[in-house]
Amino acid sequence: GAVVSQHPSWVICKSGTSVKIECRSLDFQATTMFWYRQFPKKSLMLMATSNEGSKATYEQGVEKDKFLINHASLTLSTLTVTSAHPEDSSFYICSVYRGEGIDTQYFGPGTRLTVL
Amino acid sequence: KQEVTQIPAALSVPEGENLVLNCSFTDSAIYNLQWFRQDPGKGLTSLLLIQSSQREQTSGRLNASLDKSSGRSTLYIAASQPGDSATYLCAVRHSNYQLIWGAGTKLIIKP
């Protein structure tokens, strides 16, 4: 079964509104989650690394005030796109890292965001 | 800086053919390499993971090889089926857990 869930799977919003995307680890407690963004025909781009109980680490060029990440529990991380604009329309994927010798990333099904 | 390139960007072949997808990377100091499949509008499915010490991995009709010294990996798909149509991504991992991704190969298998 699925290891990682994302909600919602797709969302359409008006420009200027904020959108929250949830990522849940279903099978194990995850201290580390990742948020990726994918543009059409482009590589997945790592946006930030989310560590439970601490501030997320953002990649260069990613606006931390625009993409708010909260990892309040070991099974839930949220990505909030604040004051969304059409250029934020994209496919957002979260992944959960499992260490403990398993050393694997499990990926969520993704969330399609369309900003009108 | 590690860069991952996938060639071709798109591939269309008749059903039943065997095919090879290519992935190259510039820094051979990798921890492992993974091949993923992505269906339109969907998340990623991990297909095969090859540790840096391994040369290949097989799963069903899929075989992935790794040549670290030359910075190359191939994904071989035998007896292709329409259900294999998807975008195939490769990603390499360094000593931290960040993955560096290729842009993918969009594969279409024609019935």
C-alpha cells in the first residue's frame, strides 16, 4: 500500500490566495521529508528539506516566506504556498526519507496546483 | 557540481520491442542511483535502486546497469508493452540524502 499520501491531489485557486498541501508518512515516523517541484518536461527540483521540530532548510532560490513548510509531527509535513500567483502553478511532490539502514525515499502521489 | 542527463528526451517504439534508456552523471562519487517511473499527473514509483558497489539490478522485464567510472546507467526494458508508457527518471544520490535528478525520458509504446 501507499507509504506517503498527499492532500489535496489537485487544487485550483485564485491569484493572491494561499494554498496548503499536506504530506503524510503512513507507515513510519519520518524525521526528514522533502518537498519537490516539477515543471513540465523539467527535472524535479528540490525546494526544501523538512526536519521534524526544526525550521526547514530551503534550497537556493526558493523563497521561504512564500513557501512555508511546517513539520510539526513525525508523520505530517505541510507546504503552504502564500499569495499564490500563476507562475506558482506546478506539480508539487513530497517524499519521506527512511534511514535506519533502509535508506530509501518514498514519494507521494503529488499535488497539481493551478493558480488562475 | 553533479549533473544528470537523460537521453533521449522522448522515445516512441512499437509494442514488443526491447529498448534502452540512458542516464549519465558527471560526478562518479555517488552513493546509489535509482530509476523511477512517473505516470502523467502522478507521483513517482521507484523501479530499481543500484548501490554504488553494484553493477546491475533486475526486476521482471527491467534491468538497470551502472558503470560508475564512466558515469553511466542504462535501463533496459524487454518486450515493451503499452502499459510501460510513462516518463522514466533517473536520480543519483551523494553521501547526504539529496537526490540529483535527470529531466526524464518520455516513453510511448504504440500498440
